[in-house]
Amino acid sequence: MSLAVVPFTDEHLAGAAALLAARHRADRARVPALPARFEQVEVARGVVETTVGWPRTAAVAALRDGRVVGFLAGAVLLPRPTSRNARFLQPRCAFVSHGGHAADPAGGCDLP
């Protein structure tokens, strides 16, 4: 049961969407005011597709035995040195949105 981290491709979308929907269900159990629609795998898939399609976004999928057990998508931010954001952001930092990460709670954190 080895873990492989690979570049995110379209073949990982279904697994990533299922993980994101499951994570949102768990989040809603703690915070019921969150919108229910993101528990649907089809809606979560749209969120993942949009997130990995942002400009300057890099994404990876964690695979265990060929199954997606996690994913991470982050957009590189390049604030102008004279902008207000430059006071708070390091050059070339990354932004990971709420829909840009999820892991299988049944072992997604167990790294070999």
C-alpha cells in the first residue's frame, strides 16, 4: 500500500470530487449552516474543475493502489511589490481555496 503523489489530471476528477463532497458532508455535520449542495459529487466536481483551472494553479493527486486518496491545488500569487497585498503575502506564495484540497479521512494522512 504505497502512496504516490502525481500531477493532477482529468482522470483524477471523479475521485477528487468524491473526496471533496465527503469532506463537505463532514464539515456540515459540525456547521449545519454550510450550503448542502456541495455534498453532491456533481457539484463538487465542478468546484474541483474550476479550482484546478485557475491561472497559475498547480495540482497534485495522492494515489494509493491507483485510487485517489487526496488532492491539493494551489494558485501561485504574484503581488506587485507596490500593492497593498505585498504587505501580507510573500512573493510567489500559493493560495489553496476551500475547494482545492481534500483527503480520505480513513488514512489519507498516513504517509509511508
